[in-house]
Amino acid sequence: MTARHTESGLPVQPVYGPEALDGWDPAEKLGAPGQYPFTRGVYPSMYTGKPWTMRQYAGFGTAAESNARYRQLIANGTNGLSVAFDLPTQMGYDSDAPLASGEVGKVGVAIDSVEDMAVLFGGIPLGEVSTSMTINAPASVLLLLYQLVGESQGVAPAALTGTIQNDVLKEYIARGTYIFPPKPSLRLVADVFRYCRAEIPRWNTISISGYHMAEAGADPAQEIAFTLANGIEYVRTAVAAGMAVDDFAPRLSFFFVARTTLLEEVAKFRAARRIWARVMREEFGAKNPKSLMLRFHTQTAGVQLTAQQPEVNLVRVSVQALAAVFGGTQSLHTNSFDEAIALPTEKAARLALRTQQVLAFESDVTATVDPFAGSYVVESLTDGVEHAALQLMGRIEDMGGAVAAIEQGFQKAEIERTAYRVQQETDAGERTVVGVNRFQLDAEEPYQPLRVDPAIEAEQAARLAKVRAERDGSAVQRGLTALRRAAAGTENVLHPMREALAARATVGEVSDALREVWGTYTPSERF
């Protein structure tokens, strides 16, 4: 019998026995659930008291359409919302900007002002739901809009719970929705940390994301190495800005993918917790146990879904969701089976949620904490993934840290190399993708995808025109002037930004004010 290899290139033996863990110390490697080094999970009881937060990532078209989908998800049992924004919003452009043409409402919901945000969450009590927002460069803007809507509902900022992604470093590596150069972008991240500690203390200020790097092709070891290296850069930035580590680290969170390679994914999550706990204690001297906890959200692997025989994706997503649960995730989004074709239909989104509910309420995976603890193969793989990730993190440190490595193109080149290898293996038939290079059908069954009405762009432009006509233009200009002044100095920019948004300045106007001071980043520039 010959060994196979994991996605990270680690050998997997056909049979494991006690010799695989020779010299392995469970007290050092495991500890108890909820205790350092948190290999077994960040909470002592994990899912034995209540299951993970079930989120469904959704957003398309207008705020009203997305609001209707959120209400459907809540009615079907979702206990956490996850907002997808369209590309213009992600890039800080209003829907009537020339660069937004053709993209309004396509891959997420269009949000131009506090008016849109109020419609998006109309009838949804923000004091009772947890909301995650996948937004990065303009994360501070959308967070403040959310706060303003919460206050209009009578919800105190201290009662708001949720997460903004706010992870701009991975945008330079894998995704591309950056606006400003890295230095002011990191300043903005630190300003969000400081603002939320004072104003919205229960909010998770960043979701440091490996998901998008994995979707671009990163293997599990690369995913956690590059993600944790970015996390270290954010912590260093906040400390350099004068913040004490235990003042902000408990609100850091992470975001990972869950692939169909279940055993390695479980090992990956366990290794990531162990590495982060050690880094926070040994490098940054964190004392609060919550500062050592790697709390994370998981999304099943969209890149592994296929347009061919899309119903098979239901099986893939089930396996991926199991990997996330066995790995100890705090919240989970399960992809819909039709996402390789178009935006999910209502039925597909409901089936994705039902997948989580079956796991949580019909299976026995919530009966015990970390059921793989002590497994010969999983503990061996956990050590192997940890070692591989630490080697990559060491290379990044040798280059001067995550930002310096990004400048040299290290992470991007490593991810592209892995993605190319996987594609070669798939094309050659060495890697099986059911329905694509094996077990194909002669003809695919017809499928009717969800379509976004192209009239949305004109509707959003009309809404914007109405907002601009009815607001106090002088108040908006005063707010934007104060924002520019803060951006040029050292004041926390979120305070004047909030005043401008409350005066009904738009997302694009606020972003443009910062562009005027900080400039924009293009890949040809050096950091």
C-alpha cells in the first residue's frame, strides 16, 4: 500500500497506529477544551450546550429584495445574517458612478446611503440578530451605517453584535477590492479597533480571512499561514498605534474555508488555534485568555462546486460542513448547490440552511467536544499542517512580515503555483471531480437560475438623486470637510465619518473624500 498526499502535500498513510504518535504529549498538544492551547476548541462545552451560529451569506439587487431574502432565512431558522455587497459598494463607488455601470446589484446588494441600509434591515430587530458584513476597504463606512440604523430602531450601540470583515491585506493578495494604499488602510483598521472598543464593544472588528486565498488556490497550510501572518500584522499595527493587546485582541475573529478533504480540514482548524494561541501569548504577551482564542467563521468551499450536475453540490457541501463542525467553527455558512451557476434561488438557500440543521439536530456530532481528539491520523495531520504553516510563516517573517512579503509578491505567487498544479492534476484526471472529469452525463438537466433585473441600476440612481435632493447639502459638506481634515491628521476618522453619514452623505462621497487625502493603490505601486 502506498501513501496518498493531502492538499498541503503531506503524506497520508493507509493505516495509522500508536507509533504515529510516538513521543506525542497530549498535555502539551491538546489541553482541555476551552483552555490553552485551544486545540480542542475555544469553549469548554462547544456545541453540547447549543450549536454553532447558522449564517447564510445573502445579498443581491436592491436593499428591498435582499431584505425579503433575509426575512425568509430568519423564518427558516437562520440565527445570523451575512451580507454580500455588490462590487461598486465594495470599491466605494455609488451606484450612479461611471465605474459602477453594469455591476449594480449583481454579486451582492447595492448600498449607497443610510436610506438603503435602513431598507436592508427594515423589520429586522438589530438588537436580536448577529450580522456579518463581507466588506473590506470601506468596512468602516458600512459599520457606521449599521450603527445609525440600529440607533434609529432604538438599539444602543453596545447591544449590537456582529462582524465586519475589514481585512484589507488579503485583498492585495487574492481578491482585489482594495481602494487605498496599504499604510492608510492599516491605519483605518486600527481606527476601527479603537472606535468599536469605545462605541460598539460587542462587535468583532475584523474577520481575518483565509477563505478568499483558499478560493484563489491556496492549500490548507498556505491558507492558515498567510491568514495568521496577516493577523500578526494587524496586531502589530494596533500595538504600534498605542493600543494594549488585551484591549482589542478579544474581538479579533477569523474566516476560513471548509473543503471536502474532511480529515485535513479538521487538522487545519485545530493547528490554526494552537499556532495563534502561542503567538499571542509568546510574541505579544497577551494575558486575557480571550486574546489567545482563535474564533472563526467558516464557509463551505465555493471553488469546489460545479456547474455540471449541480445537485451533487449538496453532497459536497454536507461533507464540507461536517469538516467545519468537527473542526470547531463558531459560525457556518453553507453554500447553495446552484452557486456555480448563478445567485442562489430561495429554495437552494433554504436547502443549504437545512443541511446545517440536520447536522445540528439530527446527527450526534454535537454530543461531545472534539470527537477526533487522540485520533492517530488527525493528531498526526494536525502536527503536520502546523509544521508546514510555521515554515511558511517563518519565510514571511524573514522577508520582514506580511506587508513586506506582499510587496515581494510571495503569497500571491505561492497561491498561483498551487492553483496551477491542482488544475493540471484535474485536467490530467489525476484528481477526480465528479461530473467534470469522471461520472459525466451525456446531457445536463435544465436549470432556471435567479436573474437580477438590469433595471436595478436606474432605480438605484433615482434613489440617490432623491437622497441628494432632500438632504441638507451644507451639513454633508461640513461632514466631508471634517473627514478630510481627520484623514490628513491623526484623529480617528470614524467620528467625523459618522457625522457625514448621519447627514446622509453617500458611500461614494465618503470614500472619495478619503481618496482625495490618501490616494488609491494600483498593483504596479510599491508599498
